[in-house]
Amino acid sequence: MIIDSITKKYKQQVVLNGLSFDFKQGEIIGLVGKNGAGKSTLMKIIAQTVQNFDGSIKETQNVGYLIEEPKLFGKKTGLAHLNYFSAIYGNKFHRNEYEELLKGLQLSGVLNRKVREYSLGMKQKLGIVISLLNNPSYVILDEPTNGMDIETSIEVLQQLKKMAKERNIGILISSHKLEDIESVCSRVLFLEDGVIQEEQQVSDQNHYLVKLVFDTPTELATFQKHQEFGTILRSSDTSVELETTTNTADVFQFVNKLGIRLNDFTTEKKTLRNVYMNKMGGAKHGA
């Protein structure tokens, strides 16, 4: 799917401003941003529930979605919903095709209960299944683990990964739970004021943010000249911050080998949360 130069205005307010990116089937992409950044509007445009915008999107003919809370009927059972929405898509619901997913989401045993008896988390899980009933190539999920405890969230995220791989579905997921995004996504888009401010690849390998403080600018220059640990993020007269996959012991050994002295040294594991805080002013974020 190719999203090209999407701009959306509500009266004089620009909600999305020339936004472009692409994603493929089988890929899970995270969308992160503060409330009001334009996430829901972008998702509604991709899902074609908002159609008045500038720009273009290719390959939107087969998209499933769960945006905000699923629109359900309290007096109907979960199974009745699956039959009803399948019929809307011109299909018949064949439970055997979804049984593995239903079991994975712990819905199989509650489909004959009325939805008004469901918890918020159960309703979200039913909404995820409904988003698949048109056999989509892409699925748009807005806060899919809303109302779920940690264990249930993990189960749902595992099912999303399995779904992307086995059904070859591209998934765009938005969540205030940055740990959820980090656990399932291969890359993350940081949205601010209607613009993608940053794109971050998510790696299975641990990355560390390291800060080293030296005695003199000369010692710092020596380290910078010879270091091959990783990418230098920023530096001042006597300090440097870098991103690396190297462990702390190897960094110390290298500094000693150069014959230079450290005044201070800090390291932390790189997470989506600290990337957000550093790059996006995430202190005001609801996560």
C-alpha cells in the first residue's frame, strides 16, 4: 500500500500535511503520536471511512479495520455479529476457518453469549475478528488492546503477529501502549502535527544508548576518531552519546586500550519509549 502526499483539513485546521509512506502485506507497522496528532484521521482515510482529502492511496480496495471502539449490538451474541458482518461483505461465516484465531483470542467459548455480557477487552477481540471477515490484504487497528490486562494483551499481540505471517496481511496499528508497538512492529512511524517526524526500525537485537564523559576535549576527539561501536548521536566539548549493540565491558576495554580516562559513563537499553521521549517531546504523551 502506498500513501502519497495525504493532506486533510477540517475548515482551516490542517490535520494531516503532505503525509507519505508505504507498507507491505505481511508487515506490521506502528503509528505513534500524541492525542490530536492525526492518527485516527489517517486510519479512517486508509479505511475509506473518510473520503474527502488531498493526495492518493494505492491498494485500498481490500482493507479491514477496527477504529476506536467496535460498533456492536448488546442484545446479539458474538456469533450473530460474525454472521451479520460476513453477510454485509457478501460472505457466509465459516467458523472452522477462524476457529484457531478464535481459540487464540479466547473467544471460542463465549460466542453464544450476548455482547452486553462481554468485557471491553472481549469486545475489542471480537472487533479484531470482524475486521478480518472480508479477507483483507491490510488491516487497520486503532488501540486494539484497549481494556485488556497485560496477559490478554500479549495473547492478542501474538495472534496479530501470527495473522500477519500466516495470512500475509499488512497491519497498521496505533496504540498508547508503546511496549505493545515495540513487541510486534518491524518499524514505527512517529506522527506529530500531521507530519511523520521520525521513522524507527525495530530490531530483535538489543541496542543501548551510551553516554561517555572524558577529562579533556582531546581525549574525546581520540575516542571519536577510533571508535567503531556505533552511531554518534550528539557530542559536546568532553562528552559523547552514541547508540551501540556493544556491551559495556567491551567499551571500557577499548577506552583503556586507548589510554584515555573516563569521568562518567551511563548506559540504558534503547526502547521505543525513550526514543519517543527524546525525539517527540513525549513527556506529555499519555503512555
